[in-house]
Amino acid sequence: MFRSLIAVSLALSATTATAQQPAPAAKSADGTKPSQILMISFDGAHDVRLWARSRAIAERADAHFTYFLSCTTLIPRARASDYKAPGIKAGRSNIGFATDANEVAVRLDHIWNARNEGHEIASHTCGHFDGKDWTKAEWLTEFETFDRVLLNAWKDNGLSDREPKDWANFVKNGITGFRAPYLSAPDSLFQAEREHGFRYDASVVTHDPVLPVRKGGLARFGLPLIPEGPEARRIIAMDYNLFIRHSAGIDHPSKGDEFAERSYKAFKQAFEAQYNGDRIPLQIGLHFVTMNGGAYWAAMERLVAEVCPRPDVACVTYSEALDMLEDRSDAPAGTPGAM
């Protein structure tokens, strides 16, 4: 399932956004540096074991994470035909479907509990298809499908008696961010996001950590390229890209410790560069898959445990980061980085 989920691999490791490089975040009134923001996110958010693990990691470190949810994980395989992506036959999904309603129930409990713990649930569409050629209308169709599936998830799986009373409000007003599968972000996506009412997008890639750029009311975050390995070659700060570099996408659990150490050093050096510098927020993306013996989750967990408890570090969701940046920014409205 994972191989089909990320069929577009190496191209991402060299792709960068064309957005301007925003100015550093403003300092506080007394001249001290602002908190260093660290955003950890997870694409797909399906494996219930990793839901439990990620929530436990966050609790220990007093951190909040962003979960970019794929909605076919809330549709049992027996009802696969309920989902149809733009231009794709009904019942197809690049990441499959839930096994049954019991699995969906466990996942829904994790989603709701995570939300109540301060984590953010955001959208990763439904079937993880590459929308590079989708029109604005097709993106809007997929957004509407996501909303419908999430809104009706308890009822459609025979769980109406367990649905939280605030669930509908959460779905209608609490899903404010989006990341495109394969980080595939045509202009039509941004047009659709603005029309749908998303507050931010997290689909582009930037050469360095930069502040989000606001265009037409939509804040656009970019995953940075960070130095990694003996030659410090840059790579997207995301587990799958590291997996491709380290082992060409072939699982080598026996080398997990080696790859975890390399990844941790890359994450930590990228973090310290901002912490000791201009304190631009750092983003690190993972999937709900443990590649190379869990190397990349281990590296993330080690970093979070070490840096998130610092009093001048904020390990927060994308929405929380936006709030913080708005509070501390003194850039004129409409300029890159202005919140």
C-alpha cells in the first residue's frame, strides 16, 4: 500500500517553491528572540498503532502535532464504491480503505481524542491521488468529498450513538489546513483552497526554512530542504525522501539505527541553525509508516524529546504557529511573511 501511496519519489527531493524568501520573524518589544517554532506533521494518519504512539510522544514532550488525514481510511473496503476521485473510477484509492467499521471506530476515537488534546486535524484529501492536472472545480469536488466523509463517518459506520456532540462543528469549522498528496500543488489548488475557506496550505517546498507567504488570504507554508548526510546534501525534511536517499525505497531494518542517527543529526542541525539564528519556524513531515525499521520516527521522537521541553521552544500545530506569527509579526499586511 505504501509503495502506491508515494509513487512519485525522487522528483520531490529536488523541487523547490518559487515563493519569495520572507524576512525573519519580528522580535518581541524588549528585543529578545521569539520562541523557536517546531511543527511536526503526519501525512495519511491511518495506522492506529502510530496514532497511539504519536499521541504518547506528544504528551511526554508537551507538544502538539498536525495530522493530515486521508478520508478513505474512514471508509470500509466493503463500501469503497462510496468514494470517487475526480477522473478516477469509483472505489479506487492509492492508499486503500479501512478493513472494516471496527477499525474505523478506533481511528475516529484517536482523531477525536487527539483534537481534544490540542492536536490539529487537517486535510490530505481522500484517496491520495496526484492532482497536478486537476482543475479548481475538481479540487473543490475532492474537498467536498473529504468534508462529507468526515462529517458522516460515525453514522455511516453504524456508530451514531458514539458520535461526539460537537463533531459536526469540528468538521465544518475545525479543518482549516491542507497538504496535497505528493506535494503536488498547481495554481488550481490554491484557487480552490481559497474558495473552500482553508486558512493555510502546506504543500510547497522551499530551499530553506522560511515564514509562510500569504496570498489572497491563504498562508502557504513550505517544507524546507535541509542538509543531510556526510556531504550535507539538501533534502526535503520528510521521512519518505530520507527513505529514498538512504535505501532507494527498499526497507532495510538492520540499518535502522544508522539511518535514525543520520536523520536525527539532520533534524537537530536544522533546528539549531534556526534556534541560534533568526528563529524561523522549522517543519518536519512524516507518514504513518515506519520505514527502515522505524528510523525516521525514532529520529523525530528523539528530537521532540530533547527540544520541545525548552522554555523558548514551541512545538505546535500549523494553526497554532500561524496564531503565534500573527501575534509577533510587524510586517506590513500583504508582504511575504506578513500575518
